[in-house]
Amino acid sequence: MMQKKLADSLNWALLHVLIIIYEEGSISAAADRLNITQSAVSQNLKKLEEQLESQLVIRNTKPLELTPIGRYCLQVAQMMFTEITSIEAMRGSNSHLLEGVVKLLVVSRIHNPKYNQFLVYFKKKYPNITLDLTVKSSMDILNNLNQKTPAIGICLARRIPENLNKELLFNQRYYLYCGYHHPLFLEKELSFDSLLKEDFIAFNSEDIGDVLSPITVFKESHDLTGRVSAYTNNLDEAVRLIYTGYGIGALPDQFIAATHLESKLRRLPPKKGIADVPVYIFWHEHRPLSLLEAKFIEEIVAFDISL
């Protein structure tokens, strides 16, 4: 009965406000996006917390952090959003008639809730379109597309071939982390200065001009002079090396939130992170697109995952 009472009385619009606060990282940014006052956003958040009788957001953190119950409510709200977008998808009168295969070349370990929501939306709107996904490195994807391979690519990029079209999908925000077996993991007070001499785990693609070079630019401009104790081209191995204490390293925040090791990794200063690395969708400008490829590109760009 208590569960039914909450379902009947809960203002579902307030859950949408929670999503925007999380995605924007602050009350003020959420207010700008919703085109309402900061006071209105704060009041909506307060109303939601009162209805749920729980604190959802940890105040005075930048970006704002969610409590455990706040994270659970966010997941519920995101699932609701996905179902609502699927209703929109089903309104397309002829979408079910499109049938065939769309070949995608995708870089590994893309973690973005709205990207997942788009895939749900696309499947429900175009149930007879088959996605053929192959995971490759960003460099291999760009090379394949540059040779007019009949495929669409989703990957990172710094140097983009001139004959490839691109649209930004979203940015992956990278933060510094240490692992459970690192001496800094249990330190009560951590300042950025305490990181200056620490050993690093580095990706092979952190070289200047490569896809993760913003990480190197940050380290060099902020005097992070510790030696590189291990290199890898694999995100899972980077997490393993950081967890086992080989050094600190930069990892995409949304990926960490999706791993079983989240509680065994500690985010380090600076709180705002160190770099945004863009993820694009690519296709060759001189290779004619099939109707299905054109529809996939049109839909994912219109879905606006970057928000």
C-alpha cells in the first residue's frame, strides 16, 4: 500500500529535474538549460526529496554528487525517459517497413546513458533494422572509413581525414583516479600538489596529436612529472593497473560508474576533471549512403546525445 501511495502522489516531472541537475552538474546550469530560475530548480529538488523522504543530492560539491538513493532515483528517471521516447518512436507510421543491415564500426567502452537510450529508441522505432557492430580502435575505424568501407564509425578522433563527415555525439570527461592498493586511496586529505610526483598509468594514445593527447597537455601544463610505470591501449587493463596500485591514471567518469570496481577506485583532484575527449559519428562524404545508413545518422544526430 505504501508503494502504491508513493506512485499515486509522486510528481513525475520532478524526476526530470533530477536528470537535468545530474547531467549539468549544478543547480545554476540546470536552471539555464530549463530556462527557469535557480530558486525554482532548488525548490523542485526540495519537493522531490520531501516526497521521497530522502536526501538525493550532496550539496556544496562541484559537480553536484548524488547520494546512493539519489543514484537509484536517477536510474528510475532515466528508464522512464527511455520509455517515453519509445512512445515517440512508435508514432512513425512507416518505420516498421524499413528492413536491412546497418554496419557500425565502434570504439570499445563507450559509456553514455543517452547513447543507450538512443539504441532503445532506434530499436523500437525500426524493429526490422539489424545493427552489425564491429569493435575496433579509433585509428583503425578512421582508416577503414577513409577507404570508403561501407560502414558508419563511432569513435574518438584528433586528426580527422578531410573526406570524412562528422557530427559530435558527446564528450567523455576524464578524471584522475587511484586504486585500492595505492597509498593515496586511504589518505584523508588530498590536495592536487600531493599528485605531482606520483607514477602514472598512461594510454598509448596520449601522445601529442593523438586522441587522448588532452590528458598529456594537462599533465605537462600542471607539472605532473611522475614517471610512467605502465602503458596500455586497453581501458580494462588501465583500470586493473590503477586498482592494483601501479600508479594513478585518467579514466572516463561514466565508464567507472558502470564498472564493478567503482568502490575500489578513488577520484582524485581536481574535482572538475582534467579533459573532455569528444566522441564523433563519422561517414565518408564521397560514398553514397544507403537509406538505412542515412536514417541511422539522421536519428542519432537528432536525438542529441550531447545534452
